[in-house]
Amino acid sequence: MCIPVITDCVLAELEKLGPKYRIALRIARDPRFERLPCTHKGTYADDCIVQRVTQHRCYIVATCDRDLKRRLRKIPGIPIMYISSHKYTIERLPEAYGAPKT
């Protein structure tokens, strides 16, 4: 079973974005999301996410941020979920990840 998680720095960044992102912030504060504490300084969420998935490749990252998706595509084995044409899309894992080369 997948448990949705959100880091402290992602919440802090949503709070800084202001009233335009209040619905996203309300969803992120839902008690069904597990909070992951951050031990680093600053609140730049993209760096935190990239660092976490590099260390532990057990996440599916959901984002519509183009720059973050570009950074995550460089890390093999990280599925990326985003909204495209009013539908959820999950980029599949690269063929080379986990498969023996022939």
C-alpha cells in the first residue's frame, strides 16, 4: 500500500507561495499525508526531494514542475507522476533499471 508523504520544506514552500496555492496547501495538510521532517537549512523543496530520492529510491514523485521533472529524469529508477491533458500520467521506469543488459 502506498502512503502519500510530504516533506516539511514542501509545506513551507506552499505557505510562502501565498493565497493562489491555498487549495494545494489545504490538501497537503490533510492528516492522511505522512509528514517527513527535514533536517537541512532552508526551504527549497526541489533540492530536498532530489536528495531524498537519490538516497532512497522508493518514491514516486508527483509534480507538474518542469525543472524538477528534468532533474528527476537524470536519476534512474524514479517514476514521475504528473497531470497531462486532464489525466494523471506516470512516466515508467527506464528500461535499464533493474533489468540485466543483454
